[in-house]
Amino acid sequence: MPARIEDYAMIGDCETAALVSKGGSIDWLCLPRFDSPACFSALLGTVENGHWSITPAKPYSSQRSYVEDTLVLETLFTTETGTAAILDFMPPRDGSSNLVRIVEGRHGHVDFDIDLVMRFGYGRNVPWVSHGEAGRLTAVAGPDRLTLQSPVELKGQDFHSKATVTVSSGERLPFTLTHSASHEEAPTARDPEAALQQTVFFWREFVSRCPPVNSYTPIVKRSLITLKAMTYLPTGGIVAAVTTSLPEKIGGLRNWDYRYCWLRDATMTLMAFMNLGYLDEAQAWREWLMRAVAGTPEQMQIMYGVAGERHLPEWEADWLEGYENSRPVRIGNAAAGQFQLDVYGEVADALAQALRLGLPPHPRTRAISRVLLSFLETAWRKPDEGIWEVRSGPAHFTHSKIMAWVAFDRAARLAKDAGGDIDGARRWRSIANEIHADVCRNGYDEEIGSFVQAYGSKVLDASLLQIPLVGFLPPDDPRVVSTVEAIEHRLVQNGLVLRYETDLSDDGLPGGEGAFLVCSFWLCDALVLMGRYADAKRLYEKLTALCNDVGLLSEEYDPVDARMLGNFPQAFSHIGLISTALNLARSEGPAEERSQKDEKEDVG
Ligand SMILES: OC[C@H]1O[C@H](O[C@H]2O[C@H](CO)[C@@H](O)[C@H](O)[C@H]2O)[C@H](O)[C@@H](O)[C@@H]1O
């Protein structure tokens, strides 16, 4: 049985990532990319689906943390006979992908059991394992090869590779697992100690550019490192999470594959990077975006593979029993074929912000924006699947229309700022005004005194918290105030915000889910704008207390059973953590910048 979600920590090399449990077991690793088939899938099944544990042979307690300002994980094991630590990390690539584990004796001695079970193809393919000289072990199946280099000789037993080893004070035992294509020559093993220095240097250099954010600096830095680890360095793409199918409800079927690049999640990540001054990452992402969306706007997808791939068919790995029996385990994501209107607004907003924050204009941005806006001119009237990617068919989601307004609003501002394109500015502003009126007429329900999930519906939705955040209406507008209050009243469970009322609306899926964490951060942001600082701070502190011992958040949290749910770690949640910290810490935070007054009267 896998560990609880919060008992995992992530290590990664900005091309893929692994999850390590508190007990020293690596239960998830896809190679060579985030979205490649996993070779360790115990997270979604059993150890027979692949894992690599190095665990004390006798009863132990463990404590862990990242080595300061890095993604090097240190797990300290204490047993009756002594203490020993494991340093787990994935060094920046030098052509091949390496997972390094250094076992270090600290006091007395500790006996460790090592169990390496390699199963390619998401836990199904048993490789041919051969034992070479000096602790070298090679596993091959189909296109993949794993090579383990270590001073310890592992022995084959029931398709596991095993050893028991004693580590004494002052001793260091390095293990390096290298992935390569099976048809190529195996790469020479990397020096693990030098790799450790390079990894520490890489992360420290990256995080040294993070500005102080009051008392929130340590958690902001941790989130920044987490987001960076979810960027695919070769292309600039950003994944929504490094896992698939961690359930939104234990035993439920809301299990999805997040190892792809959603324009929505990625643009929000980009905003977090930019707001902390990380313009290089923003630039890399914008280049990625320009390549990914190239083509006709009708063909623009809401998500892509990390290199911009469009074909992400969804299928089920039926040999995996699922996390705590939460089936199915899905690979790929059918949401890739959905029409989600809000994405245009998110992209427009991020590109406008990029220019405002000093990113030099991209030669193709304007052309692409023009084509997308012409498409959106008629498309905004169509129903869509919305930010929550419902599987019940399209509807006129209020949030989607608001984000279509954002697209035209930002375009009008840019046209005006970019040297007097008065005609363009007029045209975009008049469409923005039309959408604005449409939303205020159809998206607000007088009877319940709140904006609602979709035109004509009575259901509340946390995405409506974006209304003041994107500047659609000012935070003191009575309709905004009453919407925020209605959400606080109806969507907050044990202090955390649910996405919407799953029991009142048909999203095409049975069963409920936990509280979607980014929504609680949005509530904090709205409260800041409304001047309710004490309430915002209280909620923020509650949220940051949900981070696990190494500062990571999943997508959702079960407000009743008090445990993490959903894919892990999730970019959305860490974006929320960073952005709300900035809003609380700065008198003029990102929420206030984004929500600059509507310019309805400006161009006429
Ligand atoms: O709720 C059903 C949908 O859930 C997933 O989407 C969610 O995650 C996305 C990535 O973080 C996010 O962009 C979206 O807003 C969330 O609703 C899943 O990926 C979808 O396939 C599924 O329909």
C-alpha cells in the first residue's frame, strides 16, 4: 500500500520527477520525461508495479527536509543502533537522466534493506536484469534501460533486486540509477558526489534571485523551487503536476493525468514567476506558447504535451489497482479536446503582464493575438466546458465569459498603449463592453444575490472569485461583495473552499471531491482587495499549515478526513501560495495590479 500523499516528497531534474516516501521508498518515476511511462508505479498499485526502497531493517523513526534552498531531499532515520541519512536527488542532466541516493551513516550503525523493483510501462513490463562487475546492474525492456551503479551488490530474488547493508558512522554509500535508450550504449556512471555539488549549486543559484516576501519568504522559495521543478527545461513547457490519477476522493473515479501543459495552469505559473522577477522562465514559456499554438485559432488546444504535442489520448491502465483502490488509473487526458473559453483570457492576460513587467515584445505575439481575437469575436458566444473541464457537455459558464472579457480588455489596453492604435482599441473595447453587459445581465442572480456558475443556474462556483481579481468589477461593487459572502456561506467547508456544489450541479461525474486548494487562495486574494486583511491572513495561515513537512501541496484537501487529495505536488496550489503571499506582503500586490480599473469609458 502506498504512503499517504502528504508523506511524499518530490525530487526532479526539470525534465521528470520522482516521489520519495517518508520511509525511503521511491514509488513514482517516469523516464525520460514527465509524461513518459513510469518505471516505478507503486504509488498507483503495489510494490510489484515498481519501487526502490532503502529502508532501515529494524523499527525506526524518520525526519526529513530539503537541503536548504535546493531540491535535494535529506531523510534522517533513527533506529536503536544509530542514525543514518539518505540524500535523494536528480542532478541537472548531462545527456542522461540520473537518480542518485547517497546513504550516509551519522552515529552508530544502521542496517538497511534495499529492494529495487523495476517495471517499465507503468508497472507492467518486467525487464531482463543482468548483474555486471562491481555492483553494476542493468535492466532492459523494450526501448528502456536502467543501470544501477553502487558499491553494494544486489541479488535477484522473485524478480526483485535485493540487499541488506550496514552503514556505520562516517560511511557514505552512493547509488546511481541511470536511464538510457536500450539501443544505445549505456552511458558511463556519473560521479555521485560531484553530481550532488552540481545539484546544490543549480538550485541555490536559481533561488538566490527570489526577493524577500516578508515572513513568507521560506514558503515562497519552496513553492518557487517546486514550480521550477515542474518546468520542462528543454522546451519551457510547464506541467500541472508530476503525477497521474491521485484521486480527488479516496475510492472515487475523479482521477486524472496532469503531466501535461495546460495553458491555464502554465500561464498562472508564468505570472507567479514574473511577479517574483523570474523573467527568463517567463520568456522560455512564451517561446513555448508561440510554438505550441502556431496554426489556426480553431485548432488551439487548452493543453499540450511538454514539447507542444497535441495528441494526448486518454486511456486506462487497468492492471494498476489505483491509489488506495481509486480506479481507474488514467493516462492521457481527454480534456485536451475540450473547448474552454477562459484559456484565451488567461493567455492574453499573461502576455500583457509579460510586456508590462519588462519582457521584450515577441515578434509573433501581436499577429497571434490578432488572429485569436478575431476567432474569439464570435466564439465567446458559444457554450464551453469551462475552467473545471466538466464532462457533462458545454454550458454558458459565467467565469468563461468573464475571461473572454479579459482577453478583449487586455487587447484594448495593449492596442492603446502600443502607439495609438485607436481603431483597434475601440473595436476590442466595444466587444469587451458587450461581454461585460452580457455577463452582468445573465450571470448574476438577483434572487440569491450572487453571480452564478452558468447563465440561468442557481449553483455557486469558486471561479467567480476571479471577478474582482481580474478587474471585471471593483471589489467594493455590491454584487462582488455579496458573491464573495455567498461563496463563504455556501462553498466553505471546515474553512476550505470547494470548487462548486457537486451535489447541485451535473459535472458528468459521480461522487464528490475535496476542497480545491487554489480556490481558497483566491478567496484570500479577494478578501485582501476588499480590505478584509485579518480574515485573509487567517485563511492564508490555515492554508500554509496544510503544506506537508517539506512544504508541498496537492491539488485538493479533504476537509473532513484532513488529508491531501489529488495530484501532487500541484502547480495551481503553489501558484496560489506565492501569489497570495505577495498580495498580503506588498501594499500593491499582483491582485491589485491585475484588477486595474475597467477602461469602459476610456475609448469612445
Ligand atoms: O474536474 C474534472 C477535470 O479535472 C481535471 O482538471 C483540473 O485540473 C486541471 C489541471 O490542473 C485544471 O486546469 C482544471 O481547471 C481542473 O479542473 C482533469 O484534468 C480533467 O480532465 C477533468 O475533466
